[in-house]
Amino acid sequence: MKDGAVVRQGGETSHEDSYDWIQQRGCPRGRARQQFCFGADRLKYPMKRKNWQPGGGENSHGELRGKDEWERISWDEAIGYLADEINRIYDSYGPRAVIGAGGPAIDKLLLKKGGYIGITDTSSCGVYAFNVAALGLPGTDLGETNDRYDLKNAETIVLLGGNSVWSSGGSTMYNFKEAIEAGVQFVMVGPSYNATAALFDARWIPVYPGTDTAFLIGVAYEMIQQDVVDYEFLNKYCVGFDAEHMPSDATTTENFKGYLLGEYDGIEKTADWASAICGTPVEDIKWLAGQIGKDKKAMLLHNYALARCASADNVPQIIMTVGAMGGHMGKSGHAVGGAYKTFAGNCGATLAFPGEDGLPKIKNPVSEYISAPLLWQSILDGEFNTTGAAYSNKFNAKDIKQADIKMITFEANSKFQTTPNMLTGIDALRKLDLVVRSSHFFDANAQYADIVLPVTSEWERVGGFPGHQRSRETLIVYTQVTKPLYEAKTDQEIGRLLADKLGIDAGEIWPVSEKQQFMNQILGARVLDEKGEEQILVTVTDDDLKQWECDGQAQEGKVDLEKFLSDGCYTVQRSDGDGYGHIGYSDYISDPEKNPRPSASGKFEIYCQYKSDMLNSMGYSPEGTFKPYPTHIAAPEGREGMEGEYPFIVYNPHYLRRAHQIGDNMPWLRETWPNPVFLNTSDAAAKGIKTGDTVKVFNAHGAVLRTASVSDILMPGCVGLPHGAWLDYDEDNKIDRAGADNVLCGGVTSGMGTSGYNNYNCDFALYDGASLQPDCELPQRIVDLA
């Protein structure tokens, strides 16, 4: 700090860096955090859209959202407007006229007012949002691959989708250091030879986005032909691979092996069959089948990119099935499962974790949810079909709910920016009486709001623990760097002000102060010893409690409070062979009777009656689409659409400039990461496009402009449009100049209501207008207040 501002940032320095004791370091987005807190474009004051007035209807002047001028208002005015409108809407229309997304303050108060309709989205984990426990998998398929010390024991590590070098924060990729040094062969399966493939010097197997199920079905067929299937494993630990091992609740005699051999449709699912769908060379499919057979030590580690596709609903089951066919579960050097953020190459029990904050859980009285891909159209239509929050019940696809939505909140989320069908979203927002945004910056969610509230960043708060740990071995803690800037308030401060105006007892939601909540988490923080027993992590003295003005009992732990907070984290020191190792599914494989899987059969369900019944009941795909075993299903957009008007597939790589949409405005990141559109060399050449040209990318849902980055690292027929750019929509010319991905990703869904972020169609052309100015040269969004 210098003169009240941050002038330098660093990584962890509490111990020497080694593979046994990995230092935690920031990614580029974290290293640019100074510009997040102290940026010139921070929102400074509460604001109201100039022509918005309370009372709803014509008073809202919704047609001016996104176009209107803004005026500064006081906190008293802002809270007064919100309280009056919330009371009016709930009194006149009830809780089903409101949409919320589980925010930390305003949304909690709305729960006390009677609740709201939620938004359910497959989002980050894609089709793994499904109740995959019915297949025998852990929730979202995380936690049952192996500890990082076991990676070197594999012969081959297959990375299915994703680009963890770009998308996983901090030191995650260091988990693979020993495996690289040991000469483990890495294989990258996906549409591009990306930075992760380059780090691992991986063999690239190209697969069109959204066709991974067909690819793996072809691999499974070739495993049978090469006689590398572990039938002993399948027979003991799985149900539904063949007719002799069916679950008791099966309603048909069909099975996966019969499907592979073409017994039901007359089509054998050969490598040639798969290649025609997924674009993968036949020899690659056959080669991979041999590499992951029963006599090989292989790990199949998937990211979620391949699950964030329309009609990818069979992805969880087919990955599990192919892994089981090779017997790659429950033993050293073998693994099958998710490799995502905290779990990228390092699974097992979380070794250090915070305590509870002391806040009560508040249930939403309204049990209905709108599926995110259909959110905006549902608001316009006034009707929707709810699938629930966790996809864990059966639904009647014909049970259409009516709802006249009047209000939506964007609190601790960016649903307008990150939800498909953005241009329809503009029309939907303009229909409403009230749109509220809590934000640090004037992003797209604020641009189309009525009341905008400036909220503090983590650096301005008393302290806390990030919501997503970056390692099972490290507990990260942050503390206040600066007092709140300008008139920014914490979410809970905003909530307390609004609670008073609404006549709600804030103490029922926040019974203790934010400082006490933080201290509760510190006092409750625990670390596991090598026997798996919890130990107190932080030493807190009576003087500490007095200094912090907090209640609690003094305690002895592993590290003093002052050191814990100044270090910013606590990392468990590891060693090969210590008591913290983990082999995924080892308990089940060693004793399946004592440790059954959470499926109906207690086994891995290659035939799962629940899966087909559930997906077929949702109504987003034609009746009877889904079989109990994994099959290839054509997507409403994507590979099959390449023969039509829009012959390219768009996928949305996570990009080093931002985390989702967070960070897209920071000048340092804009200078370093220019946010191009990635094009294949041959595709670009056919259209006369070279690197640096301004390109228009378009489809039936919208159009965007980006500067071309032309190379051979992605498959012909694919277009890579980085995820999360802030909308800069030119309504007159109907084109977004920022390359916002959800302008092109429309409200098209299938299966479980998937947000198909990685397999929709487009075309592109050399732009005939003025070239784009580099993003780093554009003025920052500093609101000119009336």
C-alpha cells in the first residue's frame, strides 16, 4: 500500500515452494485485482435511470432501458424506491411476479416477503447438473479421481475437453508436474490444440464440439473389437453393459453392448460411424481404444466444456462407461472423473476448511424455476415449464406455469450477461417494472437496470474465505485492504437498510455482524491430520477476540491468528506416501457390498432407468429420445447444422482476460488479452481473412464483431469465441461490437434444458465497415451522471 492505494501484489511467501509444499499464486485476473478495486470506472454512488419512475407500467419507461441517461441519488432515495416498489409488486402480484437468483442480501429479503421464481441453469458443469448419483457417480462427478501424487503412476492421461491452463486459477497445473517429469503420455481430446495441450506436449485428438458422446461410443466399439474390455470389472461393479447383467428395474431388454453392435437399429457403432459425426480421424479413435484398454494404466479426466453442449446429456454416462470398460477405477495409476478447478489433478478429502459463519439458512417458499435458456422468452410469453432446481424429480412436460413477471434482481450474479439469448433478454428486461443491479462497475447488467447500487469488493470488506478453494491442501483467507471507497456498501449493509424500510427484522437474516461472521469461520476452521481427524487450525487468544470486538472462546491451533491472516492462506505440507493420499472409488472396488454407489442398483449404471425416465419427462426433446444406456443424439444446433445456412460450430473458450465476465473492463488485461475470434487457417483463407482483420460472426440469433486470430490450433469448421465479453450492442445496426457470446448462443435447448454454450451454429465474413478499435483503446465505462 502507498498513500491508501495498492501499488504491488505478490503470491504466497509463507514457505519455500516445492511439489510437497506448493505455493499458491494468482492467475493474470488475480494479478490485475488492483484495477478491480481502485479502477477509475468503479461505481461511486447509487444511481437511478433518469426516466424510470415508481408505480410500474408506463411509469417504468422500460423501452429506454439500455438507452436512458442516469442520475445520482442518495442511499435513502435508492432504498426508498426499492422498498416501495417491492411492497407494491408483492402486494399487487405476489411472489411469482419476481425472479431472483439467490443473492446475498436483497434476494434474502425477498424470501422473507414470500419468495420468488428461481433460475435453474446447467451453467458451469453442464449436463453434470443432472442427478448423476443415479448413475453411481458423485455429485457433478467431482472428488473421485486420484490424489496428485498418483498421477505419475499412469501410463496415459486423457484430458477430455476444457483448457485448465486458462480456466483454472492459481497453481492448479502444478499438480501435474511429477507426471510430466515421469514421461506420462498426455492426450487432449477436443476442438483445439490449446494451451493445456501445449503444456503437456499432448497428442491432440480433434473432436467437434457437442459430438463427444459419438466419439466415445466409437471408442467403446473399438475396445470390443480389440478385445481390451475388462469384462470382470463390468460384471462385478456395473449393470447394463450386456443382456446378462441388467438392473432389476429395467423396462426393456436393450443394453449398451447390443446398441454398439447394431442389434436395435442395424448400425454398428464403428470408428467410421463415429468419425462421420465427430470429425475425428478413424485411426485416432482406434488408437485411443487400445491406449485405454484393460491392460493399460490410464486416467480419463474430463473438464466440463464437453458437457456444456446441447444434447450432451449422455456425456456423464458414456465417460463412466468407457472408463469402466477399461477397469480404470479404484486402483493406482487409473482414474475416471472430473478434473475441474480444485479437483484438477488432485482429489481426496479437503484438508483445510473454514467454519460456519453463523447465519441461518432461509428457504424459498416458491419451488418453481425457469430454465435459463428459456428465461427471456418465458418472461415475454408469461409462461414456462419448470424443471426444478436440481433435476432430481419427475416432471410433467405439459404442466405449463403462468407468471406475469414484474421484477428481476441482478445481485452477486450477471445473469443478463451470462444467460443465453441475450438480445431477447433486452426485450424481456424492457417489459418489466423494476430491474435492480448491485455492482462494482457499469456492466451490461447495470446498463439495462433501473436502480444500480455500488457494492464493495472483497478488498473493502472485513475479511472472508473465497467461495471456491483452489487446492484441497490450501485454505485461502482474505482481509481488508482499504476502507470502502466512495459510497460503496457491502451487500449486508444494503440488506440491513432495505430490511428496515420493508419492516423486516434484519436480525432474523443476519443475527451477527460481518466481523463476527468472519471470526466464526476462523474459530471453526479445521485441518485434517494424517489419520483423517479434525484439528483446530487457528490459535485465537482472548486478546485477539477483544481486539476484533468479537465473541468466542480462546483456542490453540496450528497457526497464530496474526500469521494466518498475514500469510493469506494455510497450506498442508505433503509428501509421497503420507496419510492424505486418495484413490478414487477404492472403497467401492475393495468392498462393493459394504460401500455401494448411490444408484438404485448400488453399482455403476450403464443402463439407468431413472436417467431415461427423467430426461424423457422434461419435454425439451421429443418423447422417447433418451435410452437408459448412452446413445448419440443429434443436437438442435451444432454438428448436424453444419450442412445448413450456418456451416460452422461456435464454442466459447474461457479466456485469460476475465473470469466469466469479471475483469473484462480492466485495462491491464485488455492490453494483454485482446479478445479475438479464433478461426482455422483454411476456413479463413477461403473467405479472404487474415489475422488482424475485423470479422462479422453471425447466425439466426444475432451478430458480433471481433478481430480475427487465424491459426491451425482449432479444427476446420470451428469458431472459437471467448466467453464473457461485456455487451456493446449497436441497436441501429443490430450488431454487438464486443463479441458477447450469448448474442449468438440462442434460446435453443434440449434434454434436461441444457445451456448449449459450446455447440451452436454460425457463419462469418470479412466485415465491410470500419475496423474495430483495439479494446484497450476504448474509453472506460465511467457513467456521466445527469
